[in-house]
Amino acid sequence: MRVIVLGADGYLGWPTSLHLSARGYEVVAVDNLVRRRWDTLCGTSSLVPISTMERRVARWAAETGRTIQWVRLDLRNRADLTELITRHRPDAVVHFAEQRSAPYSMIGAEQAVETQVNNVVGTLNLLFALRESAPECHLVKLGTMGEYGTPNIDIEEGFIEIEHNGRRDRLPYPKQPGSFYHLSKVHDSHNIMFTCKTWGLRSTDLNQGVVYGCNTPETQRHPELRTRFDYDDIWGTVLNRYCVQAAIGRPLTVYGRGGQTRGFIDIRDTVRCIELTIANPPQPGEYRVFNQFTEQFSVGELAERVREARRAHGLETEIVHLPNPRAEAESHYYNAKHQKLIDLGLQPHFLAQTLIEDVIQTVERYRHRVRVETIEPRVDWRKGALVSLRSRRAGDRSRRARSTLGR
């Protein structure tokens, strides 16, 4: 099968490309490399050093004899995207090519608009390209559990049976997104569901929880095959942040009361979920949703787990609570279903083992690369955020120049 992976330079896109290639899929890796530019703008960087896409695909070919075709392309360019789909006629498209940070989307108007345009317009362009050139293609779209919010009822997998005034129907599960990023994913879901119904496309929406870990069997073959490890306040995940804070002797910073509960999944399970989804496509015209996570934790529970893991090695770690920069419930009911991928054959890895064997060991190895100034929250959901590091540096240079002129 021929698979196009969009967003192949990203944290999940790259290991997914390797995982599929290792299993015999013909992989076309596509990205516009904007994620690296966003790192520059935000003053952030991966804890684990990552290679260029050219080096990555060349190293993969040298290690395995398998070829991944690398294409630099922006999904907002509909003509180029349509030409790509027409040229390759993929059996499946795995769509990771979106701005994926809630904090980034809440910095201000520029970032909110950029997020929505990048994500919604890019996905719309893809849907039209598929209708025109590959209507039988299976679109595997990475969604997010954040589309659902934190309702006071069980979260189903995409749809819910409703009885109202004596009548019953199966309807999309209500959405309560918590940021402009999460809103963009809801818009994507609606657009994809509409085009499946209207044009007969087929798609699987993978509402994924928080991913942890950065090692898969493929990325561990050579240092040039590694993927990202984000720990900062813009791109990082809560577990990564805790592990980095512990490694450099800082307190673990829990936002608010710490009862915020989410689904979590090992990166090895993410790439396996993609493989299982591609191997079991929906029917033409079918839009389906899988909730892609394996365990649920509150952010407070995660802090305790990291502290206990450190304590097992004779190291004490402090936990502190910060005012929550996010607009979210800090204590709530949360019970989300996640059975469909298990039914397809997913055999999960669990945090208890991965935390020490992967995440903590990775952090210890690269802790000399930590940028301490990027760990504390710089984005407030209600007020926006500080300007980018690049803008601050420009402002510093301007102030120094004015000071020199004054002397």
C-alpha cells in the first residue's frame, strides 16, 4: 500500500513514517518544516537533538534499504497538494500536518488565526484533493480527546445515542473544546464528516490523548532517526515537563488543583494504532471515530508518579501548585471509552514501565540541553502571552541602541 504521511517532520509524523516503512508500506513523507520555525519564534527546542529530513530519510535508507520519499509542501497551497495526490494516488493519507499546541493558539490574535487557517484550510484543501484525485483513499486524521472537553457523563467514541421527546437518534458526541487549537480540530471533524456523507469519502478520526515517550524500535536504530522530545510551556506535555523539572532539581509545577484528568498513550502505541487503522479501513461514505489512548491520569497523579520514580532512586522531588494559566475545570468527572482500537488488536504499553525505561532515561541523558527559561508558563488563556523570544531579543537590541544614543 502507498501511504502519504502529512506532517512527517513532526513528533508523531516521523516515527509513524518509519513504522509504516518498516512494515512494507510505500511511504511519501510530506511537511513544510514550519514546526522548526515555530521553535525559533518561541525560543524552544527539542530536548533530543533531531536531524534534518534529508539526513533522516538518507539514514533510514542506509540502515534498512527501504526508501521514504521526502516532499516539502504546504497544505495551504491547494494546487500543489492536489498535484501531490494526483501523482501518488495513495491508498491512505495519514494527516498530522497541523499546528498542535493549545498554548500557541492562545498567545494572541495572530497565533489563533494562524492555527485556524493552517489547520482548517489545510484539511479542506486535502478533502477537495481527495475528492478530485483519490476518492477511494482512506483519510486517517489525527484528532484530539480535547474536542470533547470534560463533560459530566461518559465520553463515547465519536457518537452517542440520544433519546429526546420520545424519539431516538445516534448523533455526534457534543464538543466542548478548550482552546483555539481544539476548536480547529472540531471544525476539521465536522468538515470531514460532512464530506464523507456528501462525497462518499472514507475517513477515521483518531481522537488521541496525550502522547508520552520518544523512542520506537525504528527511531532507536540510529541517532539521526530520533524524533522530538518537547518539555517547554508551548509544545511540551505535562509528563515531559515533570521529568525535566525533576532531572534539573526543580519542583514539579502542577497547574491549579491538579485534578485535570486526560487520556494518555505511549508513542509506540500511537504508531501501532495508525497501522491498525490503515489495515482496517471504513467503507466508502463512512466516517468513524476511535478514541486513541490507553490510560487516564490526573496531572496531580502524574506528578506523584514522577516523584515516586525519583524516590525509588533515592532522590527527593518537591511538588508545587501554580495558578492555572488555562481556563479549565480543575476537578471533574472523566470516563472516556477507548475500546475500538483494542478490538482491532492493540496491545498497550503502560506508563508504569515506560516512565522509567524511556522517559526518565531520555531526560537524564539530555538534561544538559534543557532551556530552563521555557519551562514556566508564559501563556495565559485569559490574557494572552509574552511576545516571542525573537521579538524580545529585537526589543532588547532596540533598547540597547537607544541607550547608546542617549549616552
